[in-house]
Amino acid sequence: MLKKAQALQDELVRLRRDIHAHPELGFQEFRTAALVADTLKELGIAVKTGVGRTGVVGEIGSGDGPTIAIRADMDALPILQKSDAPYCSTNDGVMHACGHDSHTAMLLGAAHLLRQSAAEEKWQGKVRFLFQPCEEAFDENGISGATAMIQDSALAGVDAVIALHVKSDAPAGKLFFHDQFSLANVDSFEATLFGDGGHGAYPHTGADPIHMLGQVLNAIYAIPSRRINPLRPCVISVGQVKGGETTNVIPNKVFLQGTIRSYHDDIREQLWQELEQALKLTTLMGGRYELIIHKGYPALYNDGQVNTWMRDVARDMLDNTRIVEQEFGMGAEDFAYMAQEAKGAMFMLGAAIDDGITRHHHTDIFDIDESVLPIGSAMLAETARRFVMGQLK
Ligand SMILES: [Zn+2]
Ligand SMILES: [Zn+2]
């Protein structure tokens, strides 16, 4: 499978660069979706468009056997790209800075490989290709692409779902697996502390929300270290504090907002409660508060059995030294919603360009080593192939 994928290298690079040069924001992936649909149709694969707004679904195989889905995301980010590459973004202010262009190209490559396999081998099931919009953002109803696809029944009848994500800061060709929770529940909060305000020379005449903020911040930062079981990963970070205008006026309110992340649902709920407790300090100091928590993506749960299928493919096709067992961190992925619909797992594919410069995700210099594209296609295709050949347990 890897050899067949390597023969597609030029085509994979062409597709990736085409998408990279024409990035589109979430739920606006019109050109990308058309390119995906056209490429699948050329391969003779039945296609449904407009799934989850701008998503595309293709399917091959037949019969009553089980179905495995493979997911790629297609959206870009609102970043102005800094690059001399011939494939630099031609859509100013929009950039594929997370590698979703490569995910789309690799899944098209996998479709190519599986089309061949379906024609030559005896399948007992189906493979569904999910090209998902808007992983990085939400629509006006707070919904991201994975949820939109699920609402349009894209996961109906799916028994297992797999995906990959490139990792631009890890050595090219390394594969990262982790069983169970690997990326975080991500919630955000907005809080306003209210006091009385007044003259800076007469602080004793009213409640000072900036003074309250000092106590509240201490309490918030103590939540992970003093209130949560140290064996449970979590983090709270304050990203913005806004209050006051000048030297001699105590304001009557201060605003803060931040992010709350965890792996486990019980910890997620405890964090919300602890945050509320921290803000209650304002009431002891003569003030009051308002707290709004926005519930975001769930934690990604990687199914151990599905991971084992993919690890075995990696071992057989590449070798053991490529495999790294490691949590993916406290970031988030809306693939987590799909992994709640069917047993699922995502692996990370190292894709750093080896020249001493680290091109982090979501930065204006992000880029990947394109030599990993066939590895990704082959990993996805071979896992799905073994699944529909009835070789996996
Ligand atoms: Zn991203
Ligand atoms: Zn991403």
C-alpha cells in the first residue's frame, strides 16, 4: 500500500498545493468542496455534496458488511501568510495554517488507493469518506463542521471512524498514538466583577473591582494546583483583563475572559464550580459578579482497539521506531464529536521541515514536509482496507 501511495506523490503534492493556494474559511469551502467532489467523481466514487453545509461525502463498497469512515477537514484560518513558496495563499488574509489542506489531499489519495483495492479485492463492507468543513470555528448557532455533518446523518451506519492530523513541530514520518483521552474539553468563560468605583484618593468610600480582581486571579490560578486531583489534567488560563481608564479613577467594573480545559467530564464540571467559587470572593469584598461559561468541544477519546488497528498497519508498513506513544495535549479537535458517534481514533503524523526552523500550527509561517503525504494516505487506506477485508478484530 505504501508503494502504491508513493507512486501518487506528485498528484498528492499537486492537490495539496492547489488547496493551499486557495484557502477558504469555515463553511465557505466552496472551491475546495468542488475540487474534492470532482476528484472523487473522476475516481468513479458516488458523491454527496452540501453535507453539513459545505461538506462532501463519498462512499465505496457494498453489501451488508460494516462501514468505516475516514475524516479530513478542509477549512483554513484568518491569517495573512508569510511565504515565498509558489503555492502561497492567493486569498489574502486566509491561510492553511493548520495543515487541513494536506488532510484533504491525503484523504483524496486514500480514496484513490481504496478505489483500486475495491476493484481488485473482495470487500465485505463499505468505506465512507468524510470531507468536513469548519473545524476551526463555529457558525452563528455555535456549531462546528463535525456537528453539522453529524446532524446531516454523515455518520449514520458508521461502525468505526478514523482520522489523522499533521504535526508541523514533530519529525517527518513519526506517528503519534494515544489511547483514551488525548485532547481536551474546551470551554471558555467571561466574567465581570462589579464594585462601586470612585475617586482614587478615597478608596475606602466604595468597593474597588481592581482590588477584587487581584484576589480572584489568585483564586483562579489556585484551582488546578489546589482544588483538582493532580492525576487529572486540566488548565485554566485568563487571556484578557479589561478595566479602568486613568490614574485617579477607581472603575466600577472589570472584565476578564479565559479558557478552561480538561480531559474528564467530572473535572470539567468541577472546574466550572470552582471558577464560580473564586468569583464569589467579590461578594465578600462588597461587590458582585457575573459569569458566563461557553461549553465548547468535548475531549477527544481515542478508542484503544481502533488505535491498535492503526498501530499494526504502521508497524507492518513502516517500522516500530516510527511509533510514539504520547498524549496530544490540551488542544482541541471537533473530530471528538465523531468519535462519540462511533468508535474512533485519530493519530498525529509528524511533518516538520528539517531545516532548524519550527513552523508552529496557526502561525503565518506554518508549512509541512510534503514527503509525508503518501504515508498519511497509505495509513488511512490500509486501515480501511483491512477493515472491509474482514482482517480486523
Ligand atoms: Zn488548527
Ligand atoms: Zn487542525
